[in-house]
Amino acid sequence: MDYTITPNAADVAAGTAAVGLGIGMILFWVLFVGVGAVIWIWALVDVIRRQFTNSNDKTLWLIIVILLGWIGGIVYLLVGRKKGTIPGK
């Protein structure tokens, strides 16, 4: 008796598509989380390094960046970064 299973072309195509979709989703999430982490760290370091005219601004931006994650980081980099200066430059 021969119990071997020979997959047809549709089975192979479905399996290949599933593997490709899985790899694509993994790459998407790695890039999404990786880029978000880079933006968050960049914004956090930038807030810490900058001096603001009002000391409450620095505290506010730190809270925003820490609590809102990469979204807060993007908001800071677009809006808040212009309000501070780096000492010695």
C-alpha cells in the first residue's frame, strides 16, 4: 500500500502564500516597532539635552514623550524641538 500524499499545485501555492504572508507580517511589525523605538529614543534624548526658556516646558515634553511613546516623540520632533536650544551650539 502506498500512503504517500502528493500535493497538487493549489496546495503548494496556498502554503507558499501563507508563509509569505507570515514573513511579511513579521517584517512589518519589526519595522513598525523598530522605527517607533528609534523615534521615541531620539525624542527622549533630544528633550533631555535641550534647554527651554520655561523650565515647565521641558517637564511637559518629557511627560508627553514618555507617556505617548512614539506618537509623543513625533509630536515633539515636529512642534516642541523648535522651542528649545542645545547648550554650547
